[in-house]
Amino acid sequence: MSDRKDPVTLKIILIGDSGVGKSSFMYRYVNHRFTNMYRATIGTDFLSKMITLDGEPISLQIWDTAGTERFQSLGMPLYRGTHCCMLVFDVASSASFCSLDGWRQEFLVQGEPEDPAGFPFVVLGNKTDLSNREVSRRKALQWCKEIGADYFEGSAKEDLDIEKPFLRAAELGLQQY
Ligand code: GTP
């Protein structure tokens, strides 16, 4: 029997271009709310959520970083100690998908994970409710296969497929703990 009193705390970080919906996805998951109003994240915010994984209580600390370049320097030290990184893009924006490789590289350099080659990433395509989709599921899956990441897509606005990416991030993060 474990004598550990405090639940395991896992740090999950969301990175990606400004406006892809990182804050919205996090708020939808943790607070079950959504707003159409855009408010740029300044620096970082984090929210906590308790979940149960294989019968064990886990405290998820979800960090939302600013996608705006001028705030990026504030977020960089906060990459350290991350257990799983979520790379977020907008399925209606090819540019935001193309940026992901840069975000991933930056995370690996700034976050200094112990095993960069084995560090877990979850890729998340948001805004599947939009009709002007520019990045197909197939294209996203292909890139994820190349980098060895799991792929999920959903909509913070329509409350579609919100839980799965976080649960997977928690599972992968726990393996890093
Ligand atoms: P930064 O803080 O600048 O990095 O942006 P962000 O990635 O956190 O984006 P944010 O969550 O602030 O959302 C940007 C805009 O996209 C807001 O107007 C949201 O309402 C909108 N938005 C977020 N998620 C969705 C979605 O699933 N569908 C649609 N249609 N709009 C969304």
C-alpha cells in the first residue's frame, strides 16, 4: 500500500499560435464554459483539475501560454518541469498547423526534457465546428506519425471531444513522472 498522501501533480502545457483556442479549450475542459470574446493571454495562466487515472487521483496542472510573440519570452522558463506538451492549432488555419514544428522545437530547447527523443507530445486540432477547414485530419495524422505524437481534434466552442486529449496527455505525463 502506498503511503503517499498528496496526489500526483502533472504539469501539462498548451502551446501554439495566438488565437488557435488554447485558453478556450482549457476553460471548456476545466470550467465547462466558452466565450466568443477574444482576450490574448498575457504570460501564462494555469488551472487545476482533479482526475482519476487507473483508480489513482491525479492533480492536472494545465498551463496556458501566450501565443503572441511579444509575450513568448515570459512563457519559456515555464516549459521546464512539464510532463506532457499539447501542441494546439486551428484546423481552419494552415499557418497555425505549419507553426507547430517550430513550437515543438522551441519547447524541446527551452524545456530541456531529460529525454527529448522520448518526450510525449499530444497534437490538438481545435475549431472543428468551422466550415472553412484548411487542414485535413489525414494531413495532421501524417505529421503526428512522423513525430510520434497522438492526434486529437475537437471544438471548444461546440464542446466536442474535449476530454480525450487531456486524458491522453495525463496518461503520457504519468509515464514521465
Ligand atoms: P492567445 O491567448 O493569444 O495565445 O490565444 P488562444 O490560443 O488562447 O485563443 P483563445 O482561446 O483566446 O481563442 C481565440 C478566439 O477563437 C476566441 O475568439 C475564441 O472564442 C475563438 N475560439 C476558440 N475555440 C473555438 C472553437 O472551437 N471554434 C470557434 N469557432 N472559435 C473558437
